[in-house]
Amino acid sequence: MSQDNIISFKNPASEVPDLLTEIARQGARDMLAKAIELEVQDFLGDFESLTTDDGRKRIVHNGYLPEREIQTGIGPHFRK
């Protein structure tokens, strides 16, 4: 007598209902990424005049990492 208590969940990323939904999702991702980048630039601008004792900027943007895959609740996404 064997009982299996494993439940398989559907992977929402593998089931795109239609092309319009995927376009809307990508647009939302792009808009969010742009808004975050603008927030970072605004923050850096607010503290641009702060320097260390040796004259370097105290608050800087360190750059970008290579693109990587991030697993979320709605499936994998690529982050630049």
C-alpha cells in the first residue's frame, strides 16, 4: 500500500495564454526597470556633492552584473 502525497503545480511561465499577455508582461517589466533606474539616478544626484576626505564621491553606482536568470513565483526571468 503506497500513498503518494506529491502535488504537481503548473508552471505559469510555460503557459502564456496569448501573445497580448506576454507583451503586457514585458512592457510592465521594462517600465519597472526604467522606473528603478530613474530612482537610482535621482538618489545619486541628491548626494552628488558628498565626498570622502581624499576627494572621491561618497555615494556611487557600482555598475552592472552580467545578465542572469532569476526564478520568481511566476517563473524564470532574465535580469540585466
